[in-house]
Amino acid sequence: MIKNYNSLLKIKLDKEKSFLTKLCKIIFESLYGIFDLILDDPIENIYFEILSLVICYLQIIMFIFNETVS
């Protein structure tokens, strides 16, 4: 076998992050930031979460039963 590696082309490849990996990193950092805010004061945040869920369900019920909205 040939032990001497004599390349015809000398190419230097640079590792560059793709757009998809940059986008995923931004999304994951944003989700971590939201999760960190929730963990700062979980009791107060759960009240806001329950309130927003109730408001969303009320809007859906109004859309189903109210003729002027639908």
C-alpha cells in the first residue's frame, strides 16, 4: 500500500454553520428564555396561564353558539 499521501488539490474546508442550525439555536434559546421566566415565579405564571386558557375556551364557545360571531 502507498503510505505517502500526495494530494493534487490542497483544499482547506471551513466549518460553517448552516441557516437551519442557526435558526434552531435561536428557537431553542427563546424557548429556554420562556421556560426560565416561567420558573422564576411559577405560581403567578400558572394563574396567567389558566386565565388565558379560560379566555380562549370562552372565545371558542362564543364562536360556536353566537350567530353574530360565526
